[in-house]
Amino acid sequence: MKEIMKKITIVSLALAAMTAFSGCNTNKTEDSKEVAEEQNEQALDSTNLEDDSEFAVDAADGGMMEVKLGELAKTNAASAEVKKFGETMVTDHGKANDELKALAQQKNITLPMALSDEKQKKYDDLAAKKGADFDKAYIAFMVDDHKEDISEFEEASKDAKDPEVKSWAAGKVPALKHHLEMAQKIKDAQK
């Protein structure tokens, strides 16, 4: 009986070690957004900040993409108006990203360090375009993206559990609406 227990213990330890090492040794690059979400789920599961952390992660991912696309617009756009809009995105979303990082740090929320796979794909698609093709695709995307952002930020400004997260989201809605108006005006002029 003692010998059987010893073998079971050795086999169990060996399986545990193999599982642990296989978990550490994946060659797949992980989506930064998913990693942040998992870390927040573990850290904030017993708090009421889990939904707020999901909003913050999405906002950070979107904000990083806005800045990167704005920088891209400065080089790939043909229209001076589109280039100027890109500069506005870099400035406004860069500032909002910095504010969000400070708030997240205060609330112990992990944010992604790089674009999610989905946002990176969109960036890559737009990076392949130049001139008028870029202008049209970028501005159409900015209109759609800002409509979605406004909806998400308005929801967080009402439903967020943390008053500071709620206030930060509410404070960004006017700028997002202004960005949408700017993008819509450029899009209408392209027709």
C-alpha cells in the first residue's frame, strides 16, 4: 500500500510539473488586451470594479489605436484636413490615455501595453493604404469608431461602480462627440 501511494504521489507531481511547464512554455504571442483582462479578473473578482476594469481595458486599447492611427494619418493622408484631424487624435487621445493610466494605477487596474490583435489588424489594414484611399478609409472608420466609443463612454458614465471611473468616462464624452462631428464633416466633404 505504501509503495502504491508513493507511485501515485510521484505521478501526480510529475503531471503537475508538466502542466506548469507547458503553461509557461507557449510560443503563441498573447493578446495584450486579453492578458490585462485576465489579470484584472483575478485581482478584482471579489470587488465591484470588474466591469469598470473591462471598460478601462477597452478604453485603453481604443485610445492607443486612436493615437497610432492619428500618427499614421500624419504620414499617409493626402488631405491637409485629414492630417490635422490625425494630429487632434494624437493630442486628445494621448492626453486621455495618460489620465486613464494614472486612474488605473490608482484603482489597481491592469491596462494593455500594446494593441489588441483586433485593433492591430485594423491598424495594419489602414497602414497599407496611402493618399485618398487612406483618407476615405480612415475617416469612415473614425466616424464608426467614435459612434461606438460615445455609446460605451456614455454607458460607463451611468453604470460604472467607481465614482472616479464614472466621472472620467463622463468627462470624455464631449470630446468624443466633437471628434465625431469633425470626422463626419470631413466624410461628408469627401463625397
